[in-house]
Amino acid sequence: GAVVSQHPSRVICKSGTSVKIECRSLDFQATTMFWYRQFPKQSLMLMATSNEGSKATYEQGVEKDKFLINHASLTLSTLTVTSAHPEDSSFYICSARQLGTGVSQDTIYFGEGSWLTVV
Amino acid sequence: GDSVTQMEGPVTLSEEAFLTINCTYTATGYPSLFWYVQYPGEGLQLLLKATKADDKGSNKGFEATYRKETTSFHLEKGSVQVSDSAVYFCALSVQGGSEKLVFGKGTKLTVNP
């Protein structure tokens, strides 16, 4: 079946550096992908909607200059955390929408998630 | 705003025990409700869903009924297996589809043999 892959699954970076997380749809094209994050003991929160070939749509309170999203191809969206700080340490997970065909509905597939630790 | 509250874990059960994970929601309009499961090292997978009041979603022996009067969508399974060990997330979508999802915090289930 359709699979979405995220990389890396775990990353540790130094404060002030940038880190990139990739989200790939492996066997379908995804014009829309979504990025979520989950702080410890909190819910998964939608950060932004990534649209292929256009700018991402950010949720209220999410800094677009800090969390750069690039959806340059139909199978890849990247999230770059710029000038990372310890408070950015979190679980980041993406999802991709596979468009339905005919009468079938769209299907959302999630990646495995990425643990970011900023030290 | 829209929110989902689910039972805090972790939950530890013996094989063949009965499982209930409570989930309640607050939403404007008429949300669709979902349960997602995340097995170790894997992405979230849709377990079941219900799109309107009194609908029952079911899959792999799991069931949940959309109760509008109690704003609940509790997950149940009559006899859990070791392979059910995972993190379970309750979620809602007020746009009808499963695009913009509002999640609960997740409940980790461990089933011992």
C-alpha cells in the first residue's frame, strides 16, 4: 500500500543551527502534505499545510520564517527548523494526501515521525 | 476552539483483557471522528472513523461509536493481543475529511502475554 517516509527518525543538533526533515510519498504523488508537531505530554498540533509548487499555509502562532517548508516536487516536502533552540525539541510528523479516484475518497497517510532534540 | 481529550496512559493489560480508551471532544459544527494507531517505528495509521452521530466505526476487532449526546468516541476491544501494543490517538476533523486533524495526546497501550 501507499507509504510515507520521513527522515531522519531522530536528530540531535546544536542550538543555533538549522535542521531539515524530509517527508516523502513513496508510491503516490501528493500535492498536499501536512506537518504536525507534538511537545511532551501534549497533543499533535498541525503546524502547516504544504502545497506543491506554492507557499505553505501556516497555522496561527507558527512562525513561517523559523519553520521553512518546501514542497518542490510531488513526492517530497521538507521542513527546515532554522536557528533551532532547545524549545524547538519536539516530535515532528508529516502526512500526505493521496487523491481518490472516481468515487473513492482521498486518503491521508502519515510518516513515522522525527524526534528533534536541540542541545 | 476544537479539542480532543483522551484518557492518559500508559495502559497495561494482559492478553485477552477488555480494552477501553476514553475520548471526548469539543467542536463547532459536526465533526468527523477518528482513531489512529501508531505501532513502534511506524507512522500513524487510520484505525477507524465515524462521520456522523450514532455511526460505529470498526476495524481489527476495535470499535468506537460516535455519541453526540455525550460528545464521546470511546475505543473498545473485547480481547486484546500482544500485537495491539501501540499508541492510540483520537482525533477530529471539522472539515469533514481527514485533512486538518485535531488530535488528543495519545494513549500508549502495552499488552503483556
